[in-house]
Amino acid sequence: MEDKTCYREAGLRIKKRREELGLTLEQVGSRLGINKSTVKRYEDGVTRRITIATYEKLAAILETTVLYLMEGVEDKKKEVSFLKPQVTMHPVPILGVIRAGNPVIASTDVLGYTYIQDNNFEDFFALKVKGDSMDLVNIKEGSVVVCHKQDYIENGDIAVVLIDNEDATVKRVYLENSVATLMPQSSNPENKPIIVNLKEQSFKILGRVVKVEYYM
């Protein structure tokens, strides 16, 4: 069964910031270009797939950050660069499907594009997720993860990794001595950790997940 708690909690944070700023549902809706009933659905946690672009607009209106609205991270000034007018959006290719359950063959076929504001956009790539092994951190079936290209992570980072030069997957990664542990965070108990012996298997970190996008 799908855990609805994260949607309710995100909705409560949206409502809290709106009320802290003395804004009405109508005012927020007008700035978003939607009606007040849709804003109310956001706050009630009824609408479960809010796009990252909508979260960014909400964060700008509510003078906070996407991380705060989605995850409750209390760093309300960290991500407000998008408040600047006439921001240039840069394309990032979506390079195929990866499985957030068991790994599948990595693909470099471009499925489409997402957009970011970082001028160093060539340092990013995006992948479409299939599977439910990371659904408890809002990486759900059909979502797109935007990743910063890098070959290192801090233990506990969520990253896209390549196993044996052909199998790509997204997991929370822990490295210790000669072992990489890829931990699922799933409501499905069938998803188990993947253990990689670094002495016997090829293992490469492709990038760290920095953003998750959802599409209706």
C-alpha cells in the first residue's frame, strides 16, 4: 500500500508557509496560474504528483525552498536563486530507463529533455525510473531523477551507479572497504539490498541524484 504520509506532510508545510506569510488560497493560486481549490488539494495532500516545476514556483511564492516543502529541510534561503526574473533554463537529456528495483541494461537513448537553471548544465544528466525500490524517498515509478555527473559520493547519498559495465540502478549507496552496499528505501519488502564485491565486480558511480521530477 502506498504511503500517503509524505504527501500530507508536504501539504501541511505548504499551508504553514502560506499562513505565515498571510497569503490566501486565492493569492497563491493566482500566482501559480491555478484556482484556489487546486491549491487546497495541494495542502490537503490529495494531489500526489506535484511536478518539480510547481514546487519551484511554490517555493518562490512562499519564500522558502523546494527541499523544505518536499522534505522539511529547514534551510529556507538555500534555493531561492530561481526568484530572479528571466532565468535561462537549460536542457538536460533524459538518457533512458533505469530500474529502481533490479538493475537493467543501461541505455543512452535520449527519451526527452528536462530543464535546469544551472549554467553548468552539461555537468548533469537525467534518467527515467522504473520500479518501486526507492518510493519511500519519493523516487517513484515513472519519475525522472536529475543527477550531477561525478564519480564519488558521501556515504548515504542517493546515486546512479553502473555494475559490471552494463547494469545501471539508483540506490542509496554506502562504501566500506571492498564492498558497496546499495540500499533500497521501499514500501515493497521484496526489494533487498544489493551487495557488490569491489574486488570481483566492476562498479562505477555515474552521478549523485540532486532532483526528482514527477509527471502526470
